[in-house]
Amino acid sequence: MPKTIPQEVKNRAMELYLKDDSSARQIADAISTEYSVQVSNQTVYSWAKKYDWDSKRTDVKTKALERTVETESGRLARLQQEHLDVYGNIREKATTELNNLTFDRAFDAVKAASIGIDGERQVIEGLINLQFVQDVIQILIDEIDDAELMQRIAAKLRLLVSTANQDQKATVID
């Protein structure tokens, strides 16, 4: 008669399996040690097949990618909104001062207003581009079932976003 292994042990094995950084042998050894139960790597394989852990692993990775994309998108949107606010303040200040003629020269007020307007325009163009990129990423998430491919895409997107952020910071500083 086969021995009954507590559900808690199976849940822990599934958790380790979903992390995707341990082999079945390593999971079996960890479970055996942690719960003082003898579990073989074949048992881990049979649980993975019986309870469809591969499908769950794909779901977990997809959700993690979605969270990463949402986090990066949210951060970019927040930065763009901050830039839009700054440029809006510059434009408003210049417009007010131009109306009140508190600049030493009218040219300075016009130049400040122009900087504010140009900056707002650039930020708004960036927001439009960001929305397009978010839509494309959502299509990728919806259509790609290969977890390894999703991880590679996520890594490349993170690199792309960090490069874009560095370029954007350099532009703001200039």
C-alpha cells in the first residue's frame, strides 16, 4: 500500500517546482529534509504531471511578466507626468510673467513659454508612444504561451526601458 504524503508536503514541492530553479532531485531532497519524509525525484515528477504544475508554472511566469510590465509602465507614466507638470509650470510661469511684464525682457518670457510648450509637447508624444508599447506588450502576453520566450522578452524589455530611462534623464539634464 502506498504511503500517503501530507498535502502540505506536496504544496511545498509545488512551490519549489514553480520557482523553476531546482531539479526534481533537489526538490525531493529539500522536501525529505524539511518534512522528515522520504520523497523521491520520481514522486516529484509524478506530482508535477498529475497536478499539471507545468501549466501553473507558465501562469506564474506570465503573471510575473505582466506585473513587471505594469510596474515599469507605471513608473514611466509617473515620470512622464512629473515632466509634464514641470513643463506646464514653466509655461504657466512664463505666461503669467509675460502678461505682467515682470521679466527683464519680453524675449526671456517668450523663450521660457516656448520651452514649457515644447517640453509639454515632447512629454505628451512620449505618453502616446508609451500607450502603444503597452498595447503591444499586452498582445504579446495574451498570445505567447512559451514561458521561456516570455522570460527572454521580459529581460529585453527591462533592458530597453532602463536604456530609455537613462536617455531620458540625460535629455532632461541637458
